Amino acid sequence: MKSTMNLSKIHHIAIIVSDYERAKEFYVDKLGFEVIRENYRPQKEDWKLDLRVNDSTELEIFAPKNPPKRPSFPEACGLRHLAFHVEKIEEVISELQTLGIECEPVRVDEFTNRKMTFFFDPDGLPLELHE
């Protein structure tokens, strides 16, 4: 029986960061995501930053006080990494390097036969580029 739920798009992806200003600089100033909303939530004593990935997907950044560290690297249960599609991976890597962001060596995904690499946000969250 086919589902009628029509879960056809990702609305948002939420991540928790340890340092709000450092994360904002990384995701907005370096990676270039556009700020949609930026709110301090006094009841939770944290910041919530909503960023535009594309017309249908947002990246939510939560910055609570003293969040727990990632339990293991990188294979903790739960979110493994975020992957972003790019057209020309070498050009994106070059741009990241000019911003002081190092990438792992490019390799070819054995299943898609596409180029890919990883880099990391300030808290060590793996971010993938996939061509």
C-alpha cells in the first residue's frame, strides 16, 4: 500500500552549537547562508538562528548554554552529517580554503560515482560537499 503522507521535502535541519557567535560567523559569514530569523529565547536562555538553504529548506541553529558534547566522532547515533550538493567541488574547496576552512582530500563515492569531501563546523559537525 502506497503512503499518502507525501513527505517530499525537507523543511529544516536543526543543529545545536556550543558558541552562537562562532557558529553564526561560520554559517552566515563564511558559508553564505542567508538569515531568515534570529531570536533570543529568554525562557530557554538560548539563541535560535534560522538560515535559508534554498527555497524549501532551512537550517536551524540552536545555541543553548553548555550543550553536551557529541558522544563520539563521527559515528554517534543520530545525525551523522549534513551534505550539500555543489556543481564544481574543486571551486568550492578553493573558496573554503581562502576562508581558512580545510577539507579532506576529494574522493569518489563508490555508489554514486560522484566526487565528495568533508569539512567541519566549529563544533566538529561533519559537513559534506557532494558533486
